[in-house]
Amino acid sequence: MSIFSDNIVFLRGKKNKTQHELANELILTRSRYISYEYGKSEPPIEILVRISKYYNISIDLLVTVDVRKYKLEEMINLPGNKILVPITVDSTGNNYIEIVPQKASMGYLKGFNDIGFIKSLQKMQLPFLKNGKFRAFSAEGDSMPPFVDQSVLIGEYVESLEDMKPESAYIIVAQEGITYKTLVERTKTHIKVLADNSFYEPYEIALEDILEVWHYRMGILPKDYKPYTEDFNHLKEIIANLKMSIQQLEQRMPDVS
């Protein structure tokens, strides 16, 4: 059976309807409806729209997300029925902060909306970060400059890309990977972002490539961290001096022609 088949069986059960009753309400024959539940055939778009409106759940969720893993009322109340952010809680209902290690970053791109994958991640709690959906991403090597190896970046979930503000820092989960950047601007088709390291130029990320965005809230640095500020003006001066030295050497070289 497909995700869609599992979903409509589950949703019908939530409404305590028989297959015959639901088929009548959807203006379908019982045999045709049953074929969808058993996964023997796929409904055309007009039937998908009808089922989507009946349950007040978007087609995207019906065909791509296992809705059995979420609270139905939360899905219905979610603006636009966008894909839910799976979270884990303790016995008292307080949210955990799941930690995404750098080595699991590629797996996260595929499992970010899979509650099973999220449950498998390590977790922590911070007393001053209770209200909201938070996630932690670890940096390895120079994966998230300017944060050093073994740093942990904590972000709060951004419900809509329209909530992103220029000059604010974000952890962006996109098709190409997870990155930490400052927003320069947002348009209808893309966002322009900038690394804190001024050595790099701003670049664009297409909105369609963005999977999740987390508003940077705080970072946890390794205990042996020592602040280091790169002096790029000094580097430029060194490069200029090297160029001058090369030119002087070239001028001193005898003309062999």
C-alpha cells in the first residue's frame, strides 16, 4: 500500500465511517473507493481535490506524509497544511532540542520530516529555551563558518519564509546541504544570503530548494575555543607586498632575449 492509501484508511477510521458511507459522501462507487484504499489504483486529480477538501488536509500532505504520526487537529490548524515539523517531548510535555550532527546532515535532508528519524537523534534541553520549536546543528571542521569545529548552533523554527528578516542569521536546510548565513534580501523566487566571513561574496538560494529555515538563537562553543578574528585587510596588504616583490624581481632579471 502507498502512503496515500494508508492515510485515507486512517482518516476514514478517525471519522468512524464505513467504506460505503465515505464513498457516498465523496460521490464515488464503493468499488472505486476501495481500490484507492487497497492501493490498486491511483485517484485522478479531481478525486484527490475532493478527498483533500473533505478532510481539510492538503494534497501534498495526503500523498507524501504519513499522517498517522501526527495529531490530526494540529495538521488541520496549520496554515496551508504545510508539512509539520516533527518534535520530541519528555514525559511532562516539554520539547527536546534534537541535535543534528554534521555526519548525519545528508540523512537529515531526507528525514527532516520523518518522526522516526527525528526520534533517533540525540537530544538535550535548555531551561531558557522552552517555548518554541528548537533544533541544534553541530559544526565539524569549517562546515559552518565562522563557527569552529565542535560548535553547536541552535535555531528556532521559522514557520514561513516571509518571516525571515534582513540582517538576521539563519540555519538554512536546503537541497545542497545545511548552512549558517545572514539574510541580505528575500524575493518571490530566492533569498540572497551572506556568510559572516566577509571574504566571501553573497549568493542566492532558490526558494524551491529550501526545506527548512531555523532562526539562529545561540551557539555553544567548545571549551578550548579561543576567539580568532581574521584581519583580511592585513591579508590583502601581504598579497600586495608579494605582488610588488615579484614585480621587483622581474625587473632585476636579465633580458635573455
